Amino acid sequence: MRYFLAHLVRLDLKNKYRRSKLGILWSIVYPLGLSIIMGIVFSVAFNYDIVSYMPYVLSGILFWDLVSASFSGGAYSILGNDGFIRQCNHPLTMYTLKSSLVTLINFIISMVALAIWVIVQNPMNMIIGLVSLPLTLIIFFAFVWAGTTIAGYTCVKYRDYPMMIPLILQVIWYVSPVFFQEDLFKSNEIIYTWFKWNPITHMLNLIREPFLNGKLPGSDDYLISLSLVLIVAIWAYRINVNNKKDLIFYL
């Protein structure tokens, strides 16, 4: 089964960049280019230092692409493989695992864009970043697989899910420090309290603390991130247990 899984992962990566001139380099060029555009716009609008703000934006883009690929792009992780599902008696979670591996591989490749910026600006931060990265990737992978499983099962049963989830993600984006820095949240005590306890804040810190600030993430960052992953994983497990036998009838 692992050979079949590896084949599906390679096929997805190949199809994603088929007939593209830059191919997989788009995973680096796109977030880097978008961060430059957003960095210029936001630095002018909020009077930020563009040199320090661009990598902040870039790290936010990389993580948010991970979230979007899980809960939005992952909606078709099962539905898009109905041909294989009808012919092969594999666990449905194998297809969400395949999508999760593709998402994580793209994220790792995209991290090259942040590495380039860090090497140019603060090369010593790369050492701490690389030390902390393996554990961060494990946490992110668990989060992505759980999120993709939730999205995949939900989309099969409720076809409105792909249209609804981008609206929900947009709301979460606005109340999370993806692009907005901490000082913007301090204007209101309630909003700032949410900022400090927002799990997205702490998951972003798993990238930002080592690569941008040159220090390991705090214990609270790991604790809150792991708590979120555990909640999402339990949710995904329950959905799988309750629906794996009859989901085929919804395809």
C-alpha cells in the first residue's frame, strides 16, 4: 500500500506543475513575490519597517497556505479520488494522507523562500531555525492530516463545504496575526487577549521565533499548538470512525 501511496503523491506533484515553465519553483517564487507586494503595501499603510516586515509577511503566507490547503484544498482529497476508491479497498484516510503529504512537501519547498531571506538578513537564525524545524514539521503534519481528513469527509457528505469554508477561513485570517503585527491588536483589551490565546498565533511562532527572532519557540507555543492539534485530531478520528463504512454511498 505504501508504494501505491508514494505513486499517488508523485502523481499529484507532477500534475500540479504540469506544463509550467517554472514548475516546482513556483512554490518558492509565488510566496516570495506575494510577500514583497504585501510587505510594500502594509509597510506604507501602517508605517512598518519594510526590511523586518517582509519576512514576517512571508512566514504568515507560508503557514496560511498550509491551513488553506488543509481545510479548503483538502475538501477534494476523497471526492477527487472516487475512481480509486471504487476499485481499491484501501482505508479512506490513505487519500487524505496523500493530500497531506503533498501539502507538507510543498510547504517544505516554500520554506526555501524564507530561508533565502533569513540567510541574507540574519544568517545565524538559520541554525536555530533548522534545529527547531523537525519538531515543527511533525506538529504541522499532524495538523494538516487531521484538517484534510475533516475537510475530505465533510465535502463528500455536504457539497456546500468548499463554498462555505473560504468564508470561515477569511474571518480567522482577519483575527489572526498572519499579516497584522502584535501592536495592531493592542488597541482593544479583548482583541489583545484573543491575540495572546489564539492558537494560530502560537503555531506561527513555531516558525517566527527561530527564523525571525533567533530563539526557540516558548513552551506555551508548543503547548497551545499541540492542544489545537489534539483537538483537531480527535475531531478527525471521530469523523473517520462514524463515516468510513457508509461514505462510499455519498460519492
